[in-house]
Amino acid sequence: MGILGDSLDKAEVNTFTRPIPQSAQARMRFLVKHERGSTKAVARRLGVSQRTVERYLKGQLKRPRRDLAARMVTEVRRDWQPRVRERAKKRAASATGIVIETRARFGFTAAPGSTDDGRIRLITQSLPPVYAARLFDARTAGAAERELQRIAAEGLQEQYFKDRGRRAHDLLVEFTDIDYVELEF
């Protein structure tokens, strides 16, 4: 995944209303329940044997290896509170929008006589619901990182650089050399 896709994932995690299960046994129990009781499917998802999953369920194993613990957290987060996540995305796509904070290089294509030198900027900008909906739809459709960046650049172009259509009408923004991106909805 890319930097913008990972930021969307982190923003989804921040919408959770309850923390994920803490113990390895509780996490394994949650995954097995989500897979409709199939320890084999959970073993396949985590890259371990079915017997290992069963040992965690019985409490015979309590402390997973560091890599397995990380995979368990990732898989639990992927399935944790799907209705809460969907409700938050729906609200962002229809009413509240999305807030993007980024430090990246922004270059411009503008009218002759103006500067088009790219420079690093730190921007925190609220994007309207239409851009949140486009980001979510592109992510669901499996869009590449470049497409997500293009949608975010277009939103920043319209909201931040063009000031919602009040200035710089011919300005086109390039969103490159991303240092970090944080999203919130």
C-alpha cells in the first residue's frame, strides 16, 4: 500500500468506538468468530498452522512472536467494527468531509509570468464531502496510489490554492515528494 492508502486506513482505525481485543486469545477468538468458526481460514490469514490457532484459543499459547502479534493486530483491525467504519465514511462522504494534513512538494502550472517552482509546504485543509467520497470510492475500486494522490491534489488545488474558485483560475497543482499525509474524518 502507499502513503495515502495507509493514511486512509489509519483514519478508519481512529473511528473505532471500542479498542480491539488486547490478549492473543481474545484476538484469535475474534478472528475465528469472524471466519464463522474456521480455524483453518484464520491459520491461512495469519500464516500459521491450524494447530497453533487452536492452541491460542485454548490458552495454551499466550505470547505470540513479534511478527505474528503484528499480523494478528492487522487482521483484527481489518475486521473490527465494520458498521462503525462504514457509518463514519458515509458521514464524511455526505456531510462532514475529510481533513488532510500533509507536508509535500507542490509544483504548479500557471499563467506566464508567475512562478511554477515547486516547494515543500505544510498544509492542513478541510476537503468537502465530494472529495472524501471520491477517495473512498477509488480506494474501494482498488485504485493505485497515484490515483489517490491525484484526487487529493485536485481537492487541495480547488480548496487551498484556488480558494474555492475565487483566484488562480488556470492553476494546476502537482502533488509530489510526499513527506507525510494524515487524514481525519
